[in-house]
Amino acid sequence: MKQFRLFFIVAVLLVTTLSCEEEKKESQEIPSESFRGEVAATPVRVAKAEKRTFDYLINATGKIDAMDQVKIVTQRQGILSELNVKEGDFVEKGTVLAKLDDSEAKFRLEKAKIALKNSQVNYDSDILSFSSIMESEDNERKTNLVDQLKSKSGLFSAEIDLKEAELEIEKSTIKAPISGRVADLKIKKGSLVSSGEDFMEIINTNTLELKVKVLESDINLISIGQKAEVYPVSSSNIEVTGTVRSINPKVDENGLVQVSLLVSGSKGLLPGMNARAIIRAPQTNSIVIPKQALVYRSSRAVVFTIENNESKWNYVEVGKDNGKEVEILSGIEADNTVITTNNLQLAHQAPIQIVKD
């Protein structure tokens, strides 16, 4: 009985071993392609790699400044007797902004006029004694004589005193040197002001410029007259056009270069505002793909293309990036179909299914 049981166990083990070897042999004979057919195709969206002009966008921020901005200072001491403007008022060039009390200045002017008349009388009296010289043809001698008599009579000093008195009267009236709006008004009517004291500013808000800092690596892509888009930081809905006006020929300690943009149409912009500029620098004959088509594997740039309904892994060299598209310098060709979705975990030669919008 024991021998029968032992025989039965051995027979079962032999049959089991033969069965496993048969299944292993059959599994080895199944082609690997059949497993790929069992994997579900990854749905992807695609785009074409195009060879065309690529708009590289240079982004920079800075402050809006008025190109015509003049600080008004008082030119003499006195009481501010008249103030004709307030902050925000628009004034034309030559408009009388304010006046200082000119009572003393007028008194000095009248005094200077009387002194001039007295000096003129003395001069006329003295020159009568030299009629023979004045009637001669010796012009050099006559000129020297006139100068001596004017100096002796005080006529020279009187003429200068009159001009100074007239200048004091002119300094009493403060006029706008340019057309623009009044800003930073610091003195009130009735105040005692000193000579050289800050009074106000006149700002021409129609001619504004935006000064931005650009990376030195991008400065060769910018030229005078190049167009830009300008957006105030406070409101992205406002867009105005800017034109490159000047480029500072010096790189600062941070590797930045100052670029000035003339702003056309200053609606919604004020001096001192923070603003962002987008300068377009077109790159010609570039291979361009959507930015979504670019992924990174082990810190290397990869773009998946399609070949025989399968994904193909391509290492690429990336050029410039404008936020929506990237420039490809090598690795794929123009007209290649590139995968733009579901490509983050995609493998090489994975089956794909193109999804159409």
C-alpha cells in the first residue's frame, strides 16, 4: 500500500513538471509585439513643428517718467501775494503761475530811474567840454573819452542798477516754462519764500517714457525704433505702444542695461507708475513648437514625435522661449508631428491615439 502511494506521488510530480515546461515553452513562443498590442494606446493631442519667424519676447519692468518735467524755484525772496493754480491744473507755456509782492522792487526801480537821469545830466554836461574831440574823426579817442566820462558821471553804474531793478520786477512774476500739469505744489499764498526755494513742478504728461532694465544677453536683440507693448502694473487692461528711444551703452553691476521707451498715447499712465514692457525680437527661419510639447527627462530636453502610431523619443537643443512657443535648434525637423499632451510620463515606442478637437 505504501509503495502504491509513493508511485502515485511521483507520477503526479512528473505530470506537473511536464505541464509547467509545456506552458513555459508556449509562453516563450508568443511574440513580444502581442504584449504591446494589449497595452491601451495613450490619447494625445499633436501639433506640427513649423519653420517660420519666431517672436522672442523680452520682458522688462520699470517706471514711467515725463520727458518734459521742470522744477519751478523762486528766484528772489518775498511774500507770495498771488497764486493762480492748484495741483493737477493744466497750464500753457508762459502762463502766470504766481506773483511775489513787488512793492519794494518797484520802489527800487523808480530810484534807479532817477539815479540814471542824474548821471545822464552829469555826463551831458561833462561831454560839452570836449566838443573838439567829439567833432574830430579820431574814433578811437572819442570812444575812450565817452567811456571815461560815463564812468566819472556814474552813468555806467546807474544803467546797471536800472537793469537789476527791472530784473527784480521780472522775478516777481513766476511763469510756466513749459506746457503741462502742476504737481507737488509746496507753497501757499501769503507765505514768505526764499530765493531758490522749491515751489512746484510742471509735468508734460503727453510725452512719457518708460525706463526698463534688460539682461545683457538680450541687448543685442534690441535696436532704436523697435516696437514694444507697455502695460501698467496696476492695470493689465491698459495697453499702449512704446518705441525704443535710447539704449544706455553701459552694463551695470547686475548685468543689466537701461533701455528707454517712448510711450505713444499716455491714456491711463502717470509719471511714477510701475509698468511692464514686452519688446518683440523676431527670429527668422526657426523651428517652432508649442511649449507644451517640450518635457525634461534627467535634466535633458525631450520632444516626442509620432512614428508608425507610436511615440518616438527625441533629445533636442532648445533656443529661445516666449512663454507659448519654443525655438528648437536641433533634434527634430520641420513638419514633424509633435505630441503636446499626456507626454510627461510617455515612454519611447508607446502606442498612441491622436485625439482631434
